[in-house]
Amino acid sequence: MKRLTPVLDAIFAGANPGLIAAAMIVALLDVAVAAQHLSVSRAETPVAVRTVVVSAETEQLAPVIPPELRDMIGHD
């Protein structure tokens, strides 16, 4: 194991700068894509608006309860 440690140390020391360079490239590509998404001008899409009218008559009605459930009110 003592002979393997210096060999592994040398391998990983050589791979470390390559991994750092790859991470930098990926980060720069990520920033470039984000900047491209921000700079794209999009046409405004019309927003459909629906007007809902609630009459006073509808608000005052009690919810309809089926007769089977109405008979069970008060029985726990």
C-alpha cells in the first residue's frame, strides 16, 4: 500500500488541473446560455381575461345536500 500511495498521488495531481479546466469551461458555457436567454426579446402574447359575474342570488343559496346525508346530520 505504501508503494501505491505515491503513484495515486501523482495521478490525481495530474488530473486535478484538467478537472478544474473542465469545470471552468462548463461554468462559462452556463453563463453564456443564461445571457442568451436574457437577451432574447419575446413578443408579448395577449392575455385572455374572463370576467366572472356572481349574482347576489347565487351567493345566498345553501349547498345542496343529498337526502341520505341530510338524515345523518347530528348523528355521530
